[in-house]
Amino acid sequence: MADINVLVDEFLARKSVAVVGVSDRRDTGCNMAYERFKQAGYEVIPINPRISEYDGRICYPDLGSIPSTPDAVFILANPQVTEAIVDECIELGIMHVWMHCMMGTKPGLAAGMTSVSQDAVQRCREHGLQVIPGSCPNQFLKPDFGHRMMRVMWRALGFMRVP
């Protein structure tokens, strides 16, 4: 069993992060994560095949369209999208993947509110990618009160263990 803090520290040690799932239609948790990464000094690359620009930057349809390969990928999208993104990460050699789930890392929680695909997690592990299968960067990047409390509560309930 991996320690989530070690995985998070290794993910956050990267310089550039592609954020999959940004939206121009409404404020989302993905948009918030994008902004937190940006405020923390990361080179942040927006990914969404439906839009061409986000936050004044080119928004790429997929990872392969980015001119230089990002160091890490954060995904807040449908689990089927996660599977396709993981396949791209494997193909491009991106070794750090974070799949969002607001309920921590325990498989099966928040089934309708997760980006985690257990098949994608398995593929990451089979190909040597470091994967965080759940939780949220907003709980680690200067968290607001709500995200701090979620992190404390999920840890106390055992939902922050990486199987």
C-alpha cells in the first residue's frame, strides 16, 4: 500500500501539469484545481477537446497535441475519458497521473462523482506510472477550510489509503 503523501509530494515535485477537464461553461472543481496549480507556480496546460482557449491560453484537445510533453497529468473527467488519457500518458511517457475523486482513494466510493477508473489505475501500474487514484490537489495546494476538512475527515475514515 502506497502512502498518499509520498505520491502527492512526488506529483507536486513536477514543473508542468496538464489539467484535463477544464470548462468554459461553468465554474468547476477542475477549474479550481487549474487555478491552484497556476497560483502555486506550475506551468499549467488546459485540456478539453470542446474548447480552443481557456484562461487566455491554448486549450488542447488531448495530450498528444501539446508541443512539449507535460511532467504530470491531473484528470477531472468521466472515467472513460480517464482511460483514454492514461493510454496517452503511457504512449507519451508521462509518468505521473492524478485521477480526481472527492471522496478520497477508497475504490467504489462516490461512483457517480469520480474520475477514477480501476482499469486505468491497473494500466498505470502495469506500465510503471505513478498514479494517485482519488483525492484532490485542492486538499494539498494551500487548501481552503472545506478542502482541509475533507482531507482530515477522509484520512480519519481510512479513505486516503492508496490500495
